[in-house]
Amino acid sequence: MPGGNLDRRLGPEDYAFLLMDNDREPQSIGSVAIFEGDISHREFVENIASKLHLIPRYTQIVVPAPFDIGRPTWEADPHFDIHRHIHEVWLDGPGSQGQLLALAAKIYSRQLERSKPLWEMYMVKGVEGGKTALITVIHHCLVDGVGGVELAMVMLDTIPDPQRVTQVPPVDRSPVPAGNLLFIDAFFDDVAESLDRASDWQKRFSELMAREEGNWVQRLGSALGTALPIFAFPVKRAPFNQKLTGQRQLAVSPFSLGEFRLLKDATGTTINDVALAIVGGALTKYLTEHGEEVEDRQLRVLMPVNVRKEDQSGRLGNRISFLVVEVPLGESEPLDRLAAIHDSTSYLKDEGASDGIEMIGQELLMLPTPLLKTFSTLGFPRNTLTNMICTNVPGPRMPLFTVGHRMLSHYALAPISWEMGLSCTITSYHEEIAFTLVVDPTALPDVDRLKTLIDEAYEELRQAAGIKEILVETESTAAIAAN
């Protein structure tokens, strides 16, 4: 459960997201959730307030170390006020999904204020059908996608009417420690971290020497050998690989999770593979419509990978690496495209590509803090490594509630940065799986067209895999069994 074992100092990945954050590329993750009925703003705020002791990070601010001697720390916000974080807004009639997504895009395009805990919620009233929506924005330095799902399981309920907390521990509003104490803490934390890293490398070397078969060095060589070519060979840039402006637009395509599972089972692949095949099919048509050549062309997709160990479950912060998957654009047959993607992802996993990228990234992020901050002010070089971000975050299979109101749909939002003006987040909830597109409209001005192509690519893959026939056969078998 979040809050059970929190590090006071930001980890290397957390600090990287803090450094990357700017007004053109705000580094937040978020979501749009739609609930049945009209939720009382007062009851919702009281409910969240009663759970803050379970997630103390929600009441803490980021405090830089003096002279940037070390990474910042999380300290209690002495002025914490939950009403600065949960807001009530109204949609004009008719309160359509398009209006809701436009509002969410506007909210999601803003940087979060560093002077208070790095999260906000907007309760949206006037949603079509008498529903209520909740737009949530959380800075990426606080949580990653998997941690965000764990956090949602604390903020929401698994039953409509859970027992309410009657005695809530007070929020910690301790004053921020004095600068000299922060300096000393940062100094000794750096020393301890350096010793831990030296010990870790010594342990790895000892394990290597103890293994006659050399599995460790083979695994290390394989991982690095698979990861390094990504940096050596530039990818052809897409029209949406441009400098970003800070504007955002959203589009959502929901599908049946049950059919997705049938698809991956019928083709012997994975949910990730199916999702990438759909994205590849949609972007093949999109690029062709925009005059781009797709024959013998690969789309390079950056996919975050959860690298949390079992004992790290429930801890906030970031524990991610990446896979860089090359999606064939010139392949017109949906099943052939899916098979090629499955072969590619299977190879990358077998060779430990994410381990290699994690090793490279960890070493870069362990550079001295002042040096990292200096590099961040210089900006990133031109992106010739990847075209877009695509992440798959499995969500809860059971329905969730807040103050008695059932959550009907949930759409996750990923940030865009480093000249990648398009991200696609695939997230599941209950019986639905949804593709959420986040774009910078100056880089990709027709997100609704891409959403339509996503829908078409799904249907093409569905038909090619014979999902309709499988469903008919399943229903017939069930009917016979029932009789």
C-alpha cells in the first residue's frame, strides 16, 4: 500500500522527471474517470481527507538541497490545505465527452505548482447523462503508471459503502528543516549512496567470479548488446516529431477487454503486441495520408517497463526501464504485422534489452546532481532515437467506487516530451481497455482522425483473427451446455 515505506529523498528517476518538467513539456501523469450519478463535492473531499494518512506523499512538497549538493527531499507541507488540490468545475451543456476531453487537455497542459504537493483533482459536474467526472493530475516524480494504479486502489473503494474512518490522524504540518540540516543530510546521503553502489558492484563481481558458466556476464553482454544499437542507428522522424509548445489535445478509443484477450489468445501473442499492432496499423494509414513513404519503414516506439521487485510493491516514485520496439509500417496484413511485432518484443525480452537500457540510464542518472541540473538547462539534443511513447498499464478487474458512486470508465494520460508529439496509453479497467491519445496539436493537428484510424485498425485485426466467429462458437457452446 502506498505510504507504507517511502524514501525521503527523490530517487534518480524521480529527479530526472523533475528536471525534465517545463511549461512546454509538463511531466505529469493523469487520468479522466467517469462516475455514475452526481457526486457531492463536500463528501468527496471529506472522503479523500480521511485517507491522506495512508498516502503521506500527498501532503509533502519537494525541497531542493542547498547548492544542489544532492537530490531534493520530500518534506511536510507546513501550509497544506486539501481545498488547494481538489476543485469543482462545471461543463456547459450538453456536457459531451468531447467537451470533457477538451477540459482535461487544458488542465493537463499546465505545470503543477512546486510550492505545494504535486497533485490536483478536478471534479467535473454537468457531464452528459447526469454523470460526474474526475480529472486527476500527478507529477511523474511522485509516481509512475504502476504506482498510479496502486494509488487509485487507495483513493477509491472496492465496495459501494465501505466503513468510514471516524478518527483520522492529523496531517503533518511540520516546518521545513533549516538549510544547514538539509545540507548535512544531503552530504551524508550521497556518501551512503556511493557506498551502496560500490557494494552492489562488488557483489555483482563476486557473483560473476563464483559462476563458472559465466551466465551473469553473458546476460550483461546480451542486454547491453541489444540496447546499444538503438543509440547507434537514427530513426526516420515522423511529422509529429517536432519541438513541443505546451498545448495538448486528447482522444479516447475504448474496446472490449474480453475481445482483446480473445485476440491475444487466438494469435498466440500478448496484450502489448496486439496494442502495438493496432497503433502500427493506424499510423501506417495516417502517415500515408500525410504523404509519407511507409514501405520498408519502421516506427520506433518507446515502451516503459515496470522493473519493481516484489518487495517494492506499493512504494511510490519511479521504477521503470524501457523497451524500444520497431513496428513495421509497410506491412499491410494485420496478422503479419502482429506476428512481426510479437517476434520483435519476444527477442527484446529474451535478450534483456530493458535491463541494458536500465543499466545505461542508471549510470547516467547517478552523475553529480549539479551536473545533471546543468545538463537539464541546456536542453535535449534532437531526438533521432524514438518516434512516440506507448505504455500499457493494467488496471483493476473489479469495479471501483467513490462515496457510493461506481466508476464507469477510466482513461490514463501519459506525458509527451523530447520532440515526441504523440503518446498512446493503453489501460484496462473492469471489462474495458482504452487507448488514450495525448498530442501536441502543433505537431499532430488531427488527433480525431488518428482516433478513427485506431478504431479501424482494431476492427481489421479483429476480423483477420476471426474473433466474431470465435464469439459465435463460444455462445453456441454455452447455449448447448445450458440446455
